Amino acid sequence: MRRWLTSLLLIAGTAAGATTGTAPECVVPAKPGGGFELTCRLAQAMLDEGPALRLSYLPGGIGAVAFNAFAGPRAAEEQALVAFSAGSLLNLAQGRFGRHSERDVRWLAAIGTDYGVIAVARDSPLRNLADVVQALRTRPNALVFGAGGTIGSQDWVKAALVARAAGVSHKIIRFVAFEGGGDALAALEGGHVQIFAGDAAELSQHLRRSQGVRVIAVLSERRLPGLLAQVPTAREQGFDIQWATLRGLYLGARVSEAGYRHWLAALERARQRPGFAARQAELGLYPLWLSGPELERHIERSMTEYRRLATEFQLGTR
């Protein structure tokens, strides 16, 4: 592992736009505390036998600032990984990353998956998803959703899907956007919003530090193991709402084939190590591995679905 990372740094030093000797980094395209950070922390744990993979933060536009950087001025930086999620693809489908599309970076690997969740404050009178749906039917303007994303983000789509289940237009639900899930959860505990639409991994991490939140539904096909094992799915509660969140890594658009193959080979080896599954579970992520053509096909299918959702909810499309 150390040998390949040393070689990678040599490659990075001669790449256009790269800085010789710069330590490898995983770019978190948001503030600390959300799912992007969990992705980078898993990558950091996977690649812990060589030079330390440092985390750097590049928030803005729920991933847009980072994507534009690595599709543009930082595209040749071979020492930098960037975290992405299904939400990144959804934003791309809406044209939220400017002129760039899914073809403007090098998709490296999906290293885990996550699932949507709906949560309320610990002392909320809303006890389950049926309560939320009923409250939306009777007084939609009295409830405020909070999430780590703007209107049109994957967390907003989760809220819109709940509104649709209640027969309420997504146009009238109240939604407060935060730069990351950590800020949204703090607002939920503080009573500034009434419902959190987010992901299981970031919420599981939060529950290890605070008991001020109660999860009322997971948006998965079946119940999740671990900390959220007792939380029923939306389908169990009579609402066919599901949302899986792919989590992975990409490289800049002009990273060389050699650099790409070095990173991929290192991740492939690391995921075979005995401690990988345990660290993945500790971070609240669930098993999934996609790379190469398989990942490309998955992204293509996802983009088709997200463009359909964007049209359905009258969001921009590209």
C-alpha cells in the first residue's frame, strides 16, 4: 500500500496543476458533519497504510463548487479524491453544476450506500410517518422541513415525496436549506424546524452524540441493521417511499489513466482487508461496491431516473 501511494505522489507531482509533494487528500464538498465527510472518513480508513489521506473541506452549492473545481482548474490533480453521493447526481440532472455534466469528471468507485430517513425532535407530538402525513394534510404550512440541501436536492425530494403521499403539492411545503446535515439536525433539536429529511449514516453518527432526535421512518426496502433496527420502513407504515443514497469518490477530469488505476487498485485491495466492513458499519454506511463499467452504467441509469423526478417536480433538467 505504501509503495503505490508513493508512486501516486510522484505522478501527482508531474501532473498539470498539481503541487509536487502534496499529501493525498479527500475533498469533502460541504461543511463538516454530513454524509460527504463520512465518505471521506471511510476512504481515509481504507487507505491508512500509506501517507495519511487528509480531509479538506470545499463547501458550496451542495457539491457544485467542488465539482466545478475538479471539472475545471483542479482537473489534473491526481492526489485528490472527491466525495459524491446520489444527491450530487440529482443536482447534475437539474443543471445545478453550471455547464458541467456527469461526463466531466472521472468516476472512481462507489464504496457504500446509505438510505433516507425522516426524523423529528425527541419531544415532538409526531410519533410516526402517518402523523406527519396527516399533519401535512390538515395544516401543511405549520410544519417546516429542514435538511442539508436546497430546493431540488435529494433531501428536498424526500420531503416532496412525503408531501405527495399526503396529497399535498410540493410547492406549498415549507423547507429550510442548510449547507450540511449537521446544521439541519441542530436546527431540529433547537425547534427551528419540525421534520428532518436526511440520511441514515449522518443521523446514526448524530445519535451517538445526542439523544435529542427521534427517527420515525427509514426509506429503505427493509429495516436497517444496527442502531436503527427498530425503526420501521415507510412501506411498513403504508407509504411507498424509498430513497437509496449511493456514496463514492471521483477524480478530476484530466487525471491520467495511470493515476486513475493507482487509486482504483488501492481501494480494491483495501476493501478486502478484514477491518473494512466493520469500519463501514461504524460510519453508518451499508455494503455496496461499484467501479469501472458497472459504476458507469449505474450512474447512467440514475441520471435517467433523476431527470424524470426533476421533470415531475418541475425542477430544471439537463
